[in-house]
Amino acid sequence: MEKRLNQSGTLDHNSPTQFVTYLHHTVKSIRGFVKTMVQQMRFSGWDVETAADAIQPGVLYHKRDHACFAFEHFVCKVMFEAFHLPYFSAESSSCKSRETFFERFAELRSVKAREYIASRPKSRFSRFCRGKYLQLVHPKMEIAFFGHSHVRNQVSAGEFPETSFCGAFLEMAKRVWLLHCLAFSFDPEASIFRVSEGCRFSEVYMKSVSEECLSESEPRVAFTVVPGFRIGKTSIQCEVYLSRSKSTPDSG
């Protein structure tokens, strides 16, 4: 799929290849935001491992730095919540024109998120960014990061400060929104899926976020990191973290 895209150099409307490409962009932006967030946590004196355990209690990681996948899981859970609803809202259930969604995708694709929000503060995308930020960044986290809640107040008022943290968030939010618009430009729309804890690993629907996790004889899912998608008969694997048995040594 990706090879055909690279050889042709084009992106077609309603192409699963295009969706896969933008999913890769989206995941890259999510990992960029998580990296920024974890760096901010360490700088603020947080115990990152304890915070990860609060998100996914009792997971035995193959390496200590794999705790970052718990944060990726949390961020994806928040950002993709209600992805299956038009514009992430039950109130928009009647707005299902495939052409409209692709137009929204094309409109935002080449515009900076901050500029779009400033020019259209009441747009669906602007409301999406505000809502997801306030849901994702807990007030206590923000105070620990910045020493105040001014950023939260600004976001609530419709303005995102020009900080690296907000910049990483907006890049991620834009990518998720673009992916959402693409998903709803298909007929039927692309659907999202996750797998449950304890499921047996299957390469058909899943891929492991780490090679070390595949060393187990019968690997089981600890948690879904990045959701998977279905476009017609095409399945795009979800990314999972596989649990480590208690007898497997921690490689540190």
C-alpha cells in the first residue's frame, strides 16, 4: 500500500492508501506530543513510572522506558474518543455528506491550526481543539507544568498560547481531525477498533509497538496503544503493547 503511494506520488480521494499515510502522520504527531509531555513531567519532578502505572496498573514492561506507551494509550484514548461520530459529536449526526468531509479535509490540510483557530474561533475544529485540550490536560498537571492555570484559561477563551507544549498539542489535534474527516469521506465511513486486555496477539489485526514484546511464546495484549481502522474490507492494524510474563527478566 505504502509502496504504491510512493511510486505514484499522488493521493486519491477515497483511497485507503491516503488514509494509511495520514494515520502515520497522526501517530507521529501523537508521539511527538507525548514526548513533549513526558519531558515536561520529568522537568516538573514527576515520577513518570508511577504516573504510567496509574494509567495502566500492574503492567510488566519489557523495558523501563516502555512506560511511555501508557501515555500514548491515554492520549489516543482521549483524542480518538467519539471518533465514530460525525465531527466527534452526537449533535452532528445529520451532517454526513462525504463530499463535505473531504472538503473540510482539503480546507485545513495546508493551514496552520493556530491560524485557523484565530480566524474561525467558533468552528467545529476550534471547539474540538478546546474540548480535547481541557479533557487531556488536567488542571493539576497544568499547574505542575507551568506554575499557574493561565494556559487553561486562555484555551477556554479560545486562544492557544505560543508555547512548545501547545504547539505540539495543536499539531496532534489537527492530524486527528484530518484523519477523522478522511474517515467520513468514505462510503461507508471508516470504522475504528481497539482490542481488549488479555486478547491473544494476532498479526491480522494487531502489530506490536516493540519487538521485545514478541519474544513471549503466546503473547497477550496488555493494552491498545493506537486504535486500528477498517475501510470496507481493508483492515489497518491497531498498535498494541504485549504483556510480559512474570518469569521474563526486565532488560531495563
